[in-house]
Amino acid sequence: MNMFIHEMKAYRKSTIIWTCSLVGIIVLFLSIYPSFAKEADVFKELMEGFPEPVRKAFGLSVDSMSSMVGFYSYTFLYITLCGAIQAMNLGTSILSKEVREKTADFLLTKPVTRSQIITSKLLAALTSLVITNIVYLTVASFMASAVKVEDYSYKIFFMVSITLFFVQLIFLALGVIVSVLSRKIKSVLPISLGTVFGFFIAGMLASIIGDEAVRYITPFKYFDTNYIIKNSSYEARFIILEVVFIVVAITASYYVYCKKDIHAV
Amino acid sequence: MNVIEIKNLTKSYGKARGIIDVSFNVEEGEIFGFIGPNGAGKSTTIRTLLSLIYPTSGSATIFGKDCVEFGPEIKKEIGYLPSEVFYYDNMKVIDLLKYSASFYKKDCSKRIKELAEIMDLDLNKKIDDLSFGNKKKVGIVQGLLHEPKLIILDEPTSGLDPLMQQKFFDLLEQENKKGATILLSSHILGEVQRLCNRVAIIKEGKIIKVEKISTLQENNHKKFKIEVKSKIEDNYFNISGVSALEINDNIISFLFRGDINLIMKKISEIQIANLWIEEPDLEEIFMHYYEKED
Amino acid sequence: MNIFMVEMKAHRKSLIIWAFSILFMVGAGMGKYAGLSSGGQSMTDLLAQMPKSMQAVMGIGTFDLSKASGFYGMIFFYLVLMAAVHAVMLGADIISKEERDKTVEFLLVKPISRNKVITSKLLAGLVNIIIFNIITLVSSIIIVGKLGKGESVGGDIVILMVGMFILQILFMVIGTAIAAVVKNPKAATGIGTAVLLISFIMSVAIDINSKIEGLKYITLFKYYEAKNLMSEVGFQLSYVILSVIIIAAMIKITYVFYKKRDMSI
């Protein structure tokens, strides 16, 4: 319990900064929505005149694009980007910081098992992410209802919003396994940024090109908002993929961390 | 000639006290000790000399040139061993030493080999893989390989085994004989006692004394311990100059300062079984300074 | 010269990883282009008539996706993003690493002025960026040449790479300036990330809502956009001048602050 509290305190400032950032971004984007909606109406009429296959080639349904949920889904992509960086950063640093900040000699000689250490740190990271998500969801919901042009399904809005948490979980697990496999990580941010942006760009290219295969590689595409909007549910195979990945990554992390030599300096 | 001249050097970290009005000089060819309790300001003073941090007020010159303004120039002839040694990842010892040498525009390869042999340092090992003490050795070689005129050492022997400490002292004395000036900060009083000619004592950011080691010892009490054959009266040794008189059965011990003939007379007039006379440990002298409120 | 060599060696591994990532991105992106068949003309017409905000939402912009140059222009945005992440992290890292790794007491006690240290590091950073740029340039020309269906894109690519190069320098020196001013090495990379993310999000926001277009002067990504560079607009003088001013200012800040402040040990 003491380690959990210690970790929470250690990440407090960073969690606050990330939460405020996410909130700031969504407020910014949603405040643009009203003017966007107006422009879109004009275009929708235009789109009607084009053949179905062409419209399909973009992998989106134009109606949803200009609706609250559709617009939200698009901007939500950037929220997920930042949230993923936060999560990956957390994951990559929680274990490696004991070596990086030379506190390994302190913590790992206390009467606690390495498993307990990992568990406390993971729980603290998880809690930080949960807090971020709760605050974000609250503000986003409020903002959405404030700028809406017409009624929308809150259920869909909610389902889209919590995919932030799902994506973050994946990057958290990814960060942990990466940190456990490295001997010493001197600076966490370059790794997180590079990895997350890499996956993000892969996801962007995939959606423009409409490639199904790439979807499996990049967590940003596990939760296709169009699918959610249409079917009010998630695609089962990706949920399974996510769970499997997280379980494997975390289990492997426990195993490796408990077995490996920790170099104090 | 003074190699180092420090005048009223003050450094404050915001509101926190660093060093206040520190002044002392180090003469050419000296081995100068710099001692004080933890947090007294030894490292702060040294780092200011090396322009790692900048003084709030006051000045310091080395070789007659201001430490900040002429930093790069005077550092050509300075070798520094920090208290904690950190180097770059994935470098072998020899790589780091060569890198260090490349700053001095001298060919140091012979000297590197000599020093490594004396300190028993494996040049081909990766620094990451070395123990703390061995990393210290790298620091020592790194500080000396360019044969500098001024050697500054911050807690140099922490981490070294006694044999290595010995070799290190020998090395320092050799360099000193060749003309190098040495500034040594430590709180291992034994090594200060052994190596240094003069010493400055710093406490809570201020210099409380600058003195020759020999003077410090002279001006202090000698320790006497006498085993008497038969009991003598309690006040026998209670003369002026005696302090801390203790009588335990047949063992009388005290500290004496003054004309030694007086106390010798008193001893010669009684029957004794055994006699011990000791120079005070520098430890005891310094503890006095460490503790005393001036 | 010796510091320069050591820095180059230290960044070698990271540069190789980034180079491969860029190569992969160009390859994968253009590979998709080659596979893209239908749509063709009607797609282009559709896109042209879409409101700008919608284009932004689709992530397409005013590109003719049926042409290799247009497609590449779209990918360019993401290449620049990667290059910017690389550059800002490089800049912040190369200056703050001495304090972070505590090698300050080794390097800054050598007979070398702090200015010289900065110069060597800036040069090493610059060379890294040039290598990154050249690899992107060469791989782009080769891959687009091969898959571009005979289109001549060389000239366009070169122009785009020049724009990217200026952006890379901009982000790198912003990174070095932040690291020179800020004493805490961790904060340096953090602030660099914030600058990057804000720039990125702003550029997206501006695309969606032309009303805030005035903000483009503080959004670095807008200085050199493919759609401008490849059209008759070319390089806009105001942006180029602004870039030069910012670069000069950041470099000056790097030198001045690093020289003046205490090293954090």
C-alpha cells in the first residue's frame, strides 16, 4: 500500500498536466463544432450526387461525419494520440526509473517481493489513467452537450470516449514490457513519442488507404468509430486481441522483472 | 607564489546557504587539505573554482587568472577527481581515457599506461561493468594523465581498498615532488594528516581555521597515561596545564599542555610501572573544531 | 572535434532506428498507392469540392490522390511529423544529457569553453538531421520513382525535403534552447514534447476551422506544407524569414543560457 501511495504521489503532477491537456484539446475541438456542422450541411447535398462506390472508398459515411458523434470521433483521434503518449510514458518509466534514478538499491532491498513492487506500480499507473479518463469524460460530455446542434446518442458518445482507456491500457502494457526488456533507459520520452507516433501514423495511413490488415498492427485502429456508431458495439476480435496482448505483455513483464539482474548503477 | 587565491567567495542557492566569505590561498608545491563536516561547503567551493557553478560574490583565481573568465585556459593545467564518478555509456576505460586526453593537446598514451598499471586498472573493460571502486580508479587516472600542475581532489579515496589507497597516496606524493600543487578535500582525517602540509577547516559555509598541520598538533595537548605501582593521592597531577584527569585504580590518564619538563618532574618523583605518551590524533583535534561553537 | 565525434557515436544507434522507420514509412505508404486502383477521376472531383474542414477531417487536403505526387504530398505531412519528433528530442537530449547522466563534472572541467561544447553538440545534431533528411530524400525518390507509374516527381520531392529540413532545424534548436534554459533535464524533454504536440494539434485544428487561421504563425507545421510547396505558391517569404529569425533566436538562447547558468549536479 505504501508503494502504491508513493507512486501515486510521484506521478501526481504529470497526471494533472496530461489530464488538463486532454481536456484542453477536446474543449478546443468541440468549440469548433458548430461552425463545422454548418459547412458540412452544404457539402452533404453535394455528396448525394456521387456514385456509391466512390463514397465507400473513403471508408466513412458522410452523414455520421457531420453529426456530433462523427465529428467527435474524428477529433477524438488526437485525444487518443496524447493519451497514448501519457500511457506509454507511464508504462515505460515505472519500472525503469528505479534504475535510472538510482533508487534500485533502496527499493529492491526492502522486504517486498519484486512481484509486489510491479503490482503496486501497475496499480498506481492504472489509477492515474482512470482518474484522467474520468475527468476527461466528465468535461467532454459536458462540452458536447453544450455545443450540440441536434440530439445525439450519449451511449455512442460514451462508448467512443472510453476507447481512450482501452488504447491507453495497450500502450501502458507495451511500455512496461519494453522497459523490462531494456537494461537501462536514460530518457523515457523519446521512446514513448517515437513509438506512439509511429503507430499513430500507421493508423492514419491505414484509414486513408482503407487497409484492413494494418488495423491489427496499430492499436489506434482497434476501435473503429464507424463500426461503433453503426453497431453500438465493439468488434469482438479486437477486444480479444487487446486482452490477449495485455495479458501476455504483463505476464511476461512480471516474469522477466522477477528474474533479471537489476544493475544499481 | 599562490596557485589558488580565494577572496571572500560567496555562493548562495536562493535562500539556502552555500558558502560565505571563504578566503584562503594555496601555495605552489603544497599539498593543501580542505576539511569539514558534511554539507559544510567543500564541494561548493571546489565547483566554483572549476566554474561549474558561478559565485554570488567574491573572487577566485588560479595561476593568477580569474576562474570564470579564463576557465578553459587554466583548466589545461588542472586535473580533477570528483567525489562521484560518472561516465558515458558503452565506453571502454581506454576510450574514455583517450577522450579525456584529447582535450589536453598532449600525447598522454605513455602516462595512461603507467598510471593504469600502478592502479591495477583493466583498460579494456567497459566502464558500465566496473565496481564503484574501480570506477574511482578510472577517475584517478583520468585526473592525472595529462600531468597537470594543479590537482583538485574531492573525497578521492572513498571506495578504494587500503592497498589502492596507499598506491594512490604514493602517486600523489610523486606528482607533488615533480612540482604539482594539490588541493585535497576530505573528511578522512587520517589521510589529511598523512599527506597535507596545511589545512583549511570549513564549517557551515565559513572557514574557521587555516593552519599548518604541525602547528595544529603542537598547540594541542599531549595524552598521558601512567600506570602507578602504588596508589598516589588524587591531586598529585592536578597542576596547571593538566585537564581531563581520570583515575581508574592504578591507571591515571590526563591531557597536558605546557612546559613538558614540569610534568616529567612530577612523574619522575613517583614509582611507575608503565607510561604512555601520545600525540593527539588529528581526529581529536578536529572534533574539537567540528563541535565547538566559535 | 572530439566532442563532435563522441556525440555522433552516441546517437548512431538511434539514428539507424529512425532511418529504418522513415524508409519503412515511405515504402509502405507508396506501396499502398501502387495498390490503389479505382476511384480515379471521380475521387478527385469529389475531393476538390469538399469543404476544407471536411478535407482536414479526412486527412487529405487538396491533393490529387490519384497522382503519385499528390499521394506523396499527403504522406509528407506524416514524414514531417516523424522528423519533428526526432529533431526536438535530439535537440533537448543532446544538451541536457551531460547533467542528466552526471558527466558534467567530467566534460566541463576540461579546458574547453561552454560555447565550444554547445557548438560541437549543435553540429553533431545538425549532421544527424542532415543524414535523416538525405535518407528520406533518397528513399522517397527511389520508391516514388519505382511505384509512381512513370510520373516525374523528383523536383517536387526535393522542394518538400528542403521544407522539411528547415522544420527539422527549427525543432532541433527549440529543443536545445529549452534544454539550455531549463535546469532539470527531465523537464527539458517534457517541454519539448509539449511544444511539438501543441504545434501539431494546432495545425490540425486550423485545418478544421479556418477562423483561427491567424494562429498559423505560431504553428510551425504550417510553415512548410506540401500543398503550398508543390503548387505555384512555393516557399512563402514571410514563413522563411520567420523561420530564420526563430532559428537565430533559439541558437542565441542556447548559447547564452548554457553559458550563464550553474550546472545542476
